[in-house]
Amino acid sequence: FITQLDEILAACSNRKLQKSLFSATIPPQIEELARSIMPHPTFVTVGSKVGANSKIKQKLVFVGSEEGKLIAIRQLIQTGLKPPVLMFVQSIDRAKQLFRELVYDGINVDVMHAERTQAQRDNIISQFRSGAIWVLICTDLMARGIDFKGVNLVINYDFPQSTISYIHRIGRTGRGGREGEAVTFFTGEDVLYLRSIANVMKQSGCDVADWMLQLKKPGKKKAKMLKKKAPERKDIVEVPRCFKQQRKKKQQMIEGTKKKKQDQD
């Protein structure tokens, strides 16, 4: 966003202008940037630097495997999701795969990622805000800069690679003084990231298992690598798409027959 920031600063030439920067997180590179454009800035921190919004009920769920994630999602759907819901994955490919799995599960779902055109993005955002889309699958593209009122639940389908990513993702709910909920799935591949996220939850007042906080902290070199490279995961594939389409058509035929019989009665 450096280009956009430069454009904004170019328009702020009045010497009497007061400049302010607000963010859920201030990583070192952003703090350095702020100091370069603001003479003698004053930093004000609300709450803990490593904590998330205390109005968000946060939960970690061990799902065992990629297949376990799909089972967990479908269990949430069966027990009754309260839309609107944002669901985060780690890549565009996985966003597409998850969409193909859930689109036939009887929920109004869509997917947002960088390969969508601006017109498509605007349309999806409009439908999500109006309630036409219940569940929006997305990448970290949606973790910052967009304010959705009333998001009830954030699901981290794929574990976030950093505390900053986690805080921004779950920060899509619990906005404007409202309460929200965030559920984060994890498997054995995510253990190296687990301790840092558990600490954020602890700082936010959430209950966390002691063993998570006692996990070994990765070294600086390892931690840097973990932020840059996401874990390799199996594709999100369960039932072939053609079978799902057949199953949906069959279900529609059954429902149509039942309705016709009821009308005749």
C-alpha cells in the first residue's frame, strides 16, 4: 500500500495539518514508516500490543487433518451457522477448492480472492453486506481495510502464519462495540505457529490450554521462515464435483415430488 500512501501524503501539504495513523497492529516496518513521515510522533497503545479485541470469543479446534476440517465445517453448518460468516484460507487455490466443496451444501456461499475482477469484488461485497451471501471464503486480502458491520463469526480454516495475520483476520468481527466469535482450526502441521496464537488469546482474556503456552518457541531464523512460507497442505477435495451435482439434482427432485404430493393432498 506504499503507492496509495504516497498519494495521500502528497495531498497533505499544509503545515498545520495534523497527521494520524490508526491500525490494529504496528509492525516494525510500519512504525519506521510512521516516524519517517511524522516529526516526533506520539504513540498511543490501546490494550495489549499482542492482544486481540476482548469482545471476540476465541476458540482453537484441533481437527486432525484436512479431511477433519471439512467435517468440522459441516458440523458447524448442521448445528446452525449464524451469518454473516467470513472464512479464511491461506491461498487462492485453496479458496477455490473450498468453495467447490461447500457450494452444494445448501448454504449461500461465495469466494473472494485477488483473481476476481474489481466488478466481481464489488458485487460480492454488496451481496455479503445485504445478506444474500451467508458465508464468504477469502484469503488475507479481506483481513484488512474492509469494514463489514455485524459479522458474527470468523473461521480460520487455515491457520494464520503470524500473530498480525491472526489479529487482523479475527478483527473482522466484534467491531463497533459488538461481540463476535472466532474459531481457528489446527492440525499437526500448525503446531509451530500454535504458541504465538495461544499467547494472543491469553492476553485477550480467553481460556487457553497450558500445554499450548508451554510449546517450544521457534528460533528467530525459523520464525522468519514460517512467516514467509505457509505449510504445504493436501488439496481440499472430498466428493468429485460431478457426484455432488448429481446428488443436488436428486435432492431437488425428491423435494419437488414431496411438494407436489403435499399440494395434491
